[in-house]
Amino acid sequence: MAALRIGIAGAGVLGRLLAWQLSRAGHAVTVFDPAPGPQAPAIGTLSAPATPHAAGFTAAGMLSPLAELDNASPEVALLGWRSLALWREVAETLLAEGVSQPLFAQHGSLLLAHGSDRGAAQRVLARLEHARTLAGETQAPEPLDRAALAALEPDVAPGLHAWLLPGEAQLMPREMMATLAAHAPGVWWCWGERVARVAPGLLQVEGEAPIGFDLVIDARGCGARPDAPVRGVRGELIWLHAPGVSLQRPLRLLHPRHRVYIVPRPGNLFVVGASEIESEDRSPVSLRSAVELMSAAHSVLPDLAEARIVHMESNLRPALPDNEPATHTEAGLLRINGLFRHGWLLAPALVQDALETLSLTEPAQEKADV
């Protein structure tokens, strides 16, 4: 197949990954996004930006297909396991090209519960085991006694019940988003351009005439309304700086109100968040959420007591009515939406499947030479 002219609406995780892969396959790619540029919101921001930024920035970057089986389908877990391996390949490719900053780490993750929540933890583990057998390829959670937990994570509170979820991983969302954009050869990035309409072979930016492409890809997430029945699900993050606190892998705490997670980042940073709040409110993090999240984090890592709050962030993740991702393909048009809180977990597998369906997985020059 000859190189195609491809227009992508949306420069979130999906849009950047698609642009990165398609440009390397020799296609002429143009990406349109309302954000002012490729960068993430500045660290230290405590208020909502005037222009909404990609949901992929407001993420801890946990790649936890096993943990997500708590309330996601086995199909989501299978996509997640595939994506985990694909992200590793992407990170290795970028590393080979000279990217020196850390993008990916795989040390497993921990599921934790306080004593009062042990019964709830056992019910969650039972659901995980049932769904895990359906998903097929996932490893079982490994219970950890106090000595084993202390050996893995000595700064975690010793009285917690703990299970190791082997094979799970994490990536660095801000760094990966920036690197994908910077290492997509020849992509034309049109920032500050809001797409008003997509159709087979046509993409229209607000206030401008339609532009023709061989293929149009709609990866706008919440911005795809009213073309897609998508809703926004609020996620909130708090960044803490805590020199001297040690944590090697992501933690997920069973909590009565939230799915609370704590994820280590380079530079003595820790991201604390709750994955899912049914609200389309884009305002800054609330007092209630901040207190609950930081209290939960302190109960897991007592040495966070002297941590400094350096950043708070909220955003909306795109979800369809069934909370499952959906891909639609027809001549001249590809739509992917509804990644919910699984954006980083699902994107590579969904992109791989879509590009295989469209016969765009091989480099265009190689196809032309056949």
C-alpha cells in the first residue's frame, strides 16, 4: 500500500501513539488538538487550566490488568496484558533511539487492605480469581506475610494485609506523552485547533473548511460528543514530594469510597489518586477528596507525614455507557473511544487491532515494494 494522508483528531494517548506508529510506517500524518501545545500542565498547578488538557496527563500510569479485574471485564484484562508488552516494546524502541529518561518499569504492584477491610479484600480477590481464570494468561495474586511485605517495601505500614500482583508495571505518562510527540518523524502537529466534525475522508476544524484525507481517525475522547455517547468521569491526582520515603512499585489500597493508589515517580515524587468519580466537574481538586486521598496515603506510608504537596490535578476520562472501549472502522474513517480509566492500559492493543483491521501495520514503503 502506498503512503496515505492521515488526519487525526485528538492528541491524547491514542492520538500520539497512532501518530508515532503511522508516521514510522511512512504515512503523512496531521494531528489536530485544541491544546496550546504538546506539553503537560506545569507542576505546581492547583487550578483547572483554561483549555482542557489530554486525560493521559492526569494519570498515574499504572499498567494493572490484574487489579482492574476487580470491576472490569476479562476482555479488558486481556487487552491490558497485551498492551503491557507493547508498551515495553515502545519504551525499548525509544531507549534505543537515545531517550535517556525512564519511561517504563515492571516490578509488579501491591494490593493492600487495613484489618477492618480484610473481608472486602477477600471478596475482591475472589472476583479477581474468577475473572483471572476467564482471562487466561494472568498470574495469581501472591499473599504476603509481614516479613515478605517488609522485604519488598520496608516503608509500608506493617499491619496491612498485602498481596503481590506479579507482572504488573507502570509508565511515566508525562514523559511518554512528550516523547511520543517528539519522536514521531514528520508529523504535522496543529495545536490550538478544535475539530468540529469528522466524516469518512473529511476532517473539519472549527471555523475552517473541511480538509480531505485518505483516512480520518477520531481519537477525541470526551471531545467526540455529540458524535459518540461519551461521558466524562472525573479523576483526581495529588503529587507529593517526600525525600527519604522508599517505594519501588505501585500500591492500590482497598478503601470504602475510592480506588486509592500510590505510585512512585523519579525525584522522590509520589502520585496519589482515585481512579473514578462519576462527575463531569473539571474544577480543581476538592478539600474532601484531598483530605481522603492524603489520609489514605499516610495510613499506608506513615513516613509521608512530612511530605510536601507540590501539585494537584483533575480531569475527565472518556467513558461509554457500558464502560467498555469501542472501535469503529469504515472506509476512510476510524473511531476509538471509551477507554474510561484504562487509557494507558488499553491504548496499544486497541491501536494494534485497529491498524491490523485497516492493513496499516506494515511499513508503507515495504508494502509498496512488494
